[in-house]
Amino acid sequence: MICHAALMNALTDAQMNEDEPLVRRTDRDGAAIIELHRPHRKNAIIPPMLDQLAEHVTAASADPDVAAVLLCGAGGAFCSGLDLTEYNADPPPPWRAGAGASVRNAHLAIAACPHPVVVALERYAINGGAAFALAGDLIVTGPDAWLQVAEVRIGMAAPMNLAWLVARHPVSTVLRIVLSGNRFTGDELLRMNIAHEVVDDDLVRQRAEELAVELASYPPGTAQLLKAAALRLASERANTADVTAWFERAAAVAPAGPPPAR
């Protein structure tokens, strides 16, 4: 007998519900809570989900009632990386040809967000999922949660991970993460100045929401001004002022290529 969980995992998004959103947004006291919503696949990445993510982040960026953004995952996990089952489906899914553009556009939308972006890193953020965790300005995670950029172990590059890591962290930290391909737990991420805060694993989402609401409560425009100023000053040290060119450069230097077959 096939158990219910196994059956659910075997279903594609189209089979489950064509109208079910792959990303959900709820607002709380000035914070837009943007949730990756493929819990049956541990929020694994497919381009239609990233297209919806870009739309939600762009809308929140322009919303006068929003002053902070929280990026999180449904079902108690952040993101398990690319959904290789969907990517390698036969026949190929119609979105396969434009997958690279969907990935870049989602990252560009986050990079262009003027508001503080909080990430609730629950359970894990793997490979392509790690890049979206690293996109956060402030990451809240738990001691048993972990982040892994393991593309080196499967013969792939990690352009979006590299884009965020190099823009935000010392090269020694970047190389430690991308060359080892190791898992880094919440406490390690805190020591490496990647995580902002580590709380009990079952409190990560709650604390991240509290932090986003707290940031949204600051005097209007203050957090946005400080974020913009910090990014501008940082760009004078490294040529990352042109966000589009930076991500295109990362993709050119480390082309992603097709995902491996399962």
C-alpha cells in the first residue's frame, strides 16, 4: 500500500491543484510575510514558484503600507534546492527553457527591495535554496538548522550563491562555504556573521516574524535609508552598484548549466 505522504510527494503541482499558489503573502503590522509554498516538496525550486516570488517581492517593494519583508518556507523548512524530479520530467516542462531567467529575476527582485529582508531559515536551505536564504539582510535560524552550498560536489557552479556571498562576506568565508560543500549549522552561521540570530528551532518562524514587525515599526523610511546607504558605500569598495550587471557577471563567471539527472 502506498502511504499518503508518498503519494503526495509523487504528485506534481499541476496534479495537486492548478490554482494553488506556489508563493503566499500575508501582511502583519507593516511586514510582508512571503512564504514559499510547496510543502509537499520541501519548498523545492521550480521556475513558476520563482516567478511568483519575484512578483510578490516586487509588489511588496512598491507597497506604501510595507516597511519590511520576511522570506520563509511552508511546512517548517526553508527550501530543499532545485526540484530535480520536476526539472528532469519527460517530456520536459514548458518552463524549462526559461528557467535561468526565472532564477535571476527572483534574485534581482530581492536585491532591488528597498526594505529590510528577514529570512526565517528553518530546518535547511540547500544549494539553490541557500542562495535565497543568503539574500536576506538578517537571517534568523536555529541551532539544528543548516545551510549548504554543495554544487561543487555534483559538478555544478553556484552563481547566485556566489553573487550574494561575495557581495556580503569576506572571500575566506565564501571559499569555505562553496569549496567544502559542507553543511553549516545555525551556530556556525552565527559565528561566521552570516546569521543574525539563533533561537530554538521551533521558534525560528515566530522570532523572524517578530523581527520583521519590529523593523517595520521604526520611523518611516529610516531602515530603508540605512540599507540604501550601506549598499551604496559598499559598492564604492567593490563594483556591485549595477545590480543587474553583478548578477549577470556572476552567472557568466560561474554558469549554472543544466541540473544533473536523478
